[in-house]
Amino acid sequence: MRILLLTHSFNSLTQRLFGLLRALGHTVSVELDIADAVTEEAVQMFQPEVILAPFLKRRIPESVWARTVCLVVHPGIPGDRGPSALDWAIHRGDTQWGVTVLQAVEDMDAGEVWAWEPFAVRPGATKSSLYRREVTHAAVVAVLRALQRFAPDSLTPKAAGLLGSVAIKPGTWNPLMRQIDRRINWPTDLTQTVLQKIAAADGSPGVLDALFNDPCRLFDAHPASAEVLDAFSKSEPGTVLARRGPALLRRTVDGAIWIGHVRQEEFATPAQAAPTQSPAANVLKLAATRVFAAQSAALPELPVPLMRIESEWDELRYREFGPADARVGWLDFEFHNGAMSERQCQRLRDALRWVRTRSTQVLVLAGGKEFFSNGIHLHDIEAAQRVAGDSAADASMRNINAMDDVALELLTLTDRITVAALHGNAGAGGCFLALAADLVWGHAGVVLNPHYKNMGNLYGSEYWTYSLPRRIGEAASRALMQERLPLTAADAVARGLLDASFGEGAQDFGDQVLERALALAATHNLGERLAEKQAQREQDEALKPLADYRSEELQRMHRNFYGFDPSYHVARHHFVYRKPHAWTPRHLAVHR
Ligand code: COA
């Protein structure tokens, strides 16, 4: 079929569908939803049999849906309508939810249901986490089912009997959730409620609140352990108590939470924040300790060791499994949105240096549950522009050097087998960080973006000029970088970027990774494998030192950061402030 993906942005769900539908042999093109006239033009040019809308913020014009079947993906169960479907489901504490594929008609989310797929709401999951995992999986199932039902000569879906028994009354319009609905009442809200409110608003629009009397939106919250709380049991709810990494510790009525990220706010009160206002359009989402640097500095710091009890939150965690002679080390780095700032890279580098001192046969780099890594921290870099004596170019250079230091630690860890286990998606430098490991594993749900060019023609570093060709060869590397397309796990296996893909989702995958890593650590010829790995590294180093790869890549990056072509700075600015697209990139809009 000829399928046009009409979407607000080429987001993770759209990328997944794009890859899957192409793999199934469909002819797929993409048009970003910019204006009705542009959509009409795209339909005219591409003549699709069906238009699929995975992620829209506006209505599809009648001129389009009246002539071509438009199937809209709604992240809610049949009968649910409105723009805050997931927010309300989390807010209400629903345990079951679903994704519906329905036909576009005059009223929003009111067309006939072509397919739907239920899912269990993971306790404690944030909205964006649900979206990237459960919603995406259910959407893929429902879209494929809807397309199977597609009859090219008829606009009537064969949807009868699909609805089953759902709790919600058909046709319920649930309005946009306002800040007033999300407001935290610190003197009375239990920790669980506060976490739920922040989860329902994460990653956008956040919960409007205040820290140090400064209005800001809260994101990235985690429960504090009972041990941490012991030291602060007498403080009032709402008080900020301490700091750790990017986060501030804040008292609740029955416990405390860590708040990792905030956006400063233009509005003083929730009532003033217009419900339709996009969140702080000119303000960056940054580490809480960075936004409130002066206030944070006056707070006690509560660092924790890499190996510690499960309930104690921090961005990094290290664990070990298995017997002494077949031991697996497991390093989680749960960086918000997979973005790795200079500080986070340095922490990860130091963690890897410490991990070297541990006696293990296999090291699993587990990344974060949501993203493995998305490379250098573009928000942090953008913020450097406003720091006296700093610049985005300098911050980019420091950040990429810090990323390279992490990759170097991995590339030179030759006394054990290293495995990058992609529980979540990986993009740009984050992909190439994974390729610095000996083995790269993923699951059916991950999407990889193994290229840099989409960020203003960035050349890229992370020793990609060494790790990519050694895996897939020079010609294939060049093609991958030029195409700039997302790869599903199956694509990535076929093209040699992933060594294996197994498991349906992050949880199932994680369990299987541990089993496989333990088996690997117990392999009878592990000694020989390690000897080969060391010999290969020495041979490669003699041929061309890693330092040369790095300095060549950084020379090109220097041009991106400081040269006369500002493309990278412009692209980054648009990305971090989520500026609306003005056109659809030509490599996606094949009809153009
Ligand atoms: N730095 C800072 N923030 C980043 C980031 C980065 N490198 N990559 C992603 N994010 C943030 C986004 O701003 C967004 O923030 P939100 O909390 O306000 O929603 C969030 O992570 C999710 O990103 P989004 O683009 O919505 O996710 P996606 O799954 O649809 O797309 C990517 C994934 C990787 C394709 C896309 O995020 C991307 O292009 N990232 C930039 C990669 C890059 O160029 N890195 C620098 C070169 S190494």
C-alpha cells in the first residue's frame, strides 16, 4: 500500500511505524503537519491509499479526510476523546488503558474505531515512559490490525464487535488537563500522589510549582529512601532539604522525593498559566541543581556509592551477579532523556574507571530504561549561551570531549567482554557509544538513529570513524550516515549494528540480557576470546591510534561548533525549543 504518515513530528512512535511498514513492503512517505494547504499538496503528490496519523496536534482538514481514509492513533481506549488521554489515565490511577486507531471525521477522536489494543498501566511509569513503551507497542499492534482490515474500495471499516467491554462511556470528551488540575498540595498530598501528578505531566508540560519561591515546572521525580529521610524527619512538607547529582530532595507530608529536572516559568501562579500555552516556550528543561545553582550550593550533598540498596535513587548504579569465576558487572546510567551533559559523562567515565577495578568477566552497560543514550546534552549546551564567559560552542566542545572520554574507557576495557544492552532507544552519539562495546543487544521495541547529520550536519565523534567501519565496513558506514533514517531492531540486526535482538520489551529484555551475560561469563573459551580481543586492539592501535581517530573527528566537530556555517547551532536551537517545523525533510518526504 501507499501509506502517508501525517504527523506533528517524526517522533519515536512515528519512526517505529515508518520502519515496520517499510519492512512489510509498503511504500511509505512522511509529511509533517505544518498547514492544511501543505497536507493537501502532499496528498495530491503522493496519492496515498491511506493516511496514518500517529501523532497529531491539530485536526486533519475535511478536504483530506473526506477523500482519503485517514486513520488516527489515539493513546486512549475506544470512547475516550481529548488531548490529555494519558495524563488523565495516570491521574485517575487507571490500571488498564489502551490505544485506538480510529477514522478521522469532523469531530476530534469521534470517528469509527478500526482497531484497538489494551495494555496494563505500569505502576509508577511516567507519561513519556508509557508512551515510548506500552503505547508504542499497542499502537503498532493496533495499526497493523487496522491496515489488515483495510478495504481499498470502501470507506467503511470492519470494526463491528471490536469494542468489547470498556469502562469508559463512548464519546467522553476529556478536556486538556490544566495546571490547576495538576497542582501539588504539599501540606496534604502523600508522596505517592505527588509522584503521580509529576508522572502524569512528564516530559511535557510538567507540574507548575515553585522552588525557592521561584515558579517552575517539575519533572523527573523519584521517591527518596527511608534512610535518607531519617536525617530530615522534622522538616515541613515542601521544604528543599539536600541535593544529589542533578536533583533536589524535597519533603512531602509522609516522605520525600528527588526532583531531577525543572523549567523556570514565566507565570507566577497555575491560574495564570493558560491551559493551551506550550510549556515555557523560551525556557530550557535543565537539571534542578543547575537552574538553582546558588541555592543548591548551600544545601548538604548526599552522594551514594555505585553499589547500594535498590530503594536509594541516583543516576548511576552498579551491581554484580554470578559466581566469582563467571561474574557479570551491570552498570545502569539513567540519564534523563538519554542526554549526557559534561558532568554526567564525567560521572560515567569515573564509574567505568572504578568498574575496571572489579573482578568480572563481562560488563553490561545497561544505559537507562527509557533511552540508552542520545549523545551530548543539547539543552545544557544551549544554556551555556547565557553564562558569562561561556558559549554554546565551548560547551559543545567540552561535552563531546567528555563523551569521547567515556567511549575511550569502553574501547580500552580489554580484560572483559563488554555488552551494550539497549533497553531504550539510542540516537546520534548515544548509538556510537553503544558501538564502543564488543557486543550490542536490543529488543524488538528499540529504534536506533545511528547518524548525526540531522543535527545541523554535525560530523560526530565518539570514535565512530573507528567503531562503525570495523563493524559494518566503509561503504555501509557511509550509506548509513547519509541516509539519516531510523532503524528498527530488525533493521539494525540486518545491517550489523545490533548483534542480537530478543524480547518484546525492556523488562523481558533485561531478564534475558542477564541470563545471556551470565552464560557468556561462564563460556569455556572466554580466556581465548579475551586474548583475541586484546590482540585485535593492539593491532588496531598499531595501525592507527585511537588518539588519531579522535583528533580527526574533533577537528571536523570544531568546524561545526566554531566555523562560519551555523547549521548546528540553528538546528540545536530549534530542537531544544521545539520550534515548529517549516518543511518536511526531503529524505522523509519521498513524494517531494
Ligand atoms: N540533548 C538534550 N535533550 C535531548 C537530547 C539530547 N541529545 N535528545 C533528546 N532529548 C530530549 C528532547 O528534548 C525531549 O525532551 P522533552 O522531555 O522536553 O520531551 C526528550 O529528550 C525526548 O526527545 P524526542 O525527540 O521527543 O524523542 P524521540 O524518541 O521522538 O526522538 C531522537 C529521539 C534521538 C531522534 C531525538 O531526540 C534526537 O534527534 N535527539 C538529538 C540527538 C542528537 O543530535 N544528539 C547530539 C549529537 S551526539
